[in-house]
Amino acid sequence: MRIPLGPKQAEQATKWISSAAGFGGAAALFGLYLTDWKVIVPYIPFYGSKFSDDK
């Protein structure tokens, strides 16, 4: 079964790329926030200072 993709669908897809990238980036940051992945989280501004070792 083939999904028909024509010029109209290609035009719509190009308009949604920036929104999809923004939502994907926000979802990735939210996932890092929930998991506190210490390999990546220290590089996030303001939130990364939670893991500083300046005692």
C-alpha cells in the first residue's frame, strides 16, 4: 500500500519543519530535565549549576 504524496503535501511538510524541530527540541530538554542525565545537564544554562562542585 503506497501513501500518495503530492506537491500539496510536500508544501505543507516544509511549513511544519520549524514547528516540529521546536517541539522536538523542547521535548528533548524536558526529557533531560526529568531524568537529570548528568552527562548533558551541566551544559544547560541556569539549570546546570545544580551539579557544580564548588563547595
